[in-house]
Amino acid sequence: MTDETASNGDSTTEAGNRLSTPLVINAQYVKDLSFENPNAPQSLMGDAGAPKIDLQVDLQGRPLAENVFELALTLRAEATQGDRSAFICELVYGGVFTLAPLPVDQQRALLMIEGARMLFPFARQILADMTQQGGFPPLMLQPIDFVDLYRRQILAQQGPSADQPAQGNA
């Protein structure tokens, strides 16, 4: 493969030394998929009212090679009607990304925020299709604030910070 020169003078090399875009998606795929409809057909009769949906979101990134990472977006939705489960669906949707050579903390932020934003619409559609095929209205997830999710993950890893006084005697 030869170097390709972009109109702004940046080039992309086979080794990925300099990318004109800081994040390139190489592949995306369903890594794991599950749908449970434990109380069918009673849960589909419509007399129990609108289900309450509990959504959990998780992101896991891992290096595959130099400047190449896998990001796994996990979405788990559990719908309940009263005290009974209507459905449980879980999806792990993955992507392989090549990132520009940046400091590690910047690469992590780019992957966990922008990579997740790139994967989310596809994962959202899969969940909508899955719930519809399970006999329910399609589950249409609202956009997720991946910046806030990333910030909370960082704060959880760091423990109490300077803005949050530690518990205990002063």
C-alpha cells in the first residue's frame, strides 16, 4: 500500500503513522445478543399497561495492536410490567478502531466518547428490531451522553477528588 496524500497535506500510511482523521472505524459487529420473553404470551396481551424499562450501558475498550483498539458497547434493557418481567434484551456491539498516535489518555477519551457515538445508532437499531420481533413495540433508546458516561468512569477510577472532600475526620 502506498501513501495517499489528502488535500490538506496530511497523509495516511500503512503503518498508520499519521491519520488525516483521528479515528477510523475498521469493523463493527454484533459480539453477543440475547432476548428473553419469559412471560409470553401473557406479557403480550396488552392489559398490563406500559412496561417500565431499566437500561444499563457499559463501555469496554482494549488494545489490539499499536493504535488499534476494540470497543464493546453493552446495552441491557429489562422491561417489567408490575412485578413481572416483560422482556430482557442484551447486546454487546463491537467496533475495531484505528486512532491517531496521541497520548494514551487522549486516545482513551477519543475511543470511549467518539467511538461509542459511532457505534450507538447501529446498536440502537438492533435493540429496536429485537424487541419488535419479540412482540413488543420497538424500543427506541434516546441518545446517550457518552461524555458524561466517560467522565463518571474516570471519576469512579480516581476515587474521591479535590472537589469532593473525603469522608472522615478533619
